[in-house]
Amino acid sequence: MTDNWMDDPSLADIDRGKLAFLQSLIFESRSLSREQMLPFLMAAVRKSKDSRIAFDGGEVKRITSVIRKYAAPEELESLDSLLRLRGR
């Protein structure tokens, strides 16, 4: 997935830094095994807290919807894993 998804009009009011953070998570998590995913996500949560990056429920829904339009099948698997661990 390229970063074109970040230009989707439905995301225009979401901070570009937040979107770039998610793009990096998706890119970095693509090649991880299930065993590697939890430590990766724990580090990502720590990084988001340190960077003061937070998403409200509406942002998560819009971002998820847009990413699904632009993502490759293997990226969707990573997204679904992230969302399951988030407790969605």
C-alpha cells in the first residue's frame, strides 16, 4: 500500500502525523509472524504514548474504512490483527 490512502478526502481533518504513524505501523508489521505481533504492538503503543498520538473512535472507523479500500490482502490481515488486539 502506498501512502495515497492518506489523501482520501474523508481523512482530511485528521492530523497527517497520525496517518503517517499508522502507515509506518502497517508497513513494519507486514512481515511479522503472530508471535512477533504482540511485542511489536506493545512497542507501538509505547511509542504512540511517548509521541502523544491518540485516535478517537470516529477517527479509527474512518481510517479503517479508507485503509481497507487501498490495502493489499496481506495488509488487511495485519490490520485485522491490530484491530483484534485493540479489542474492536
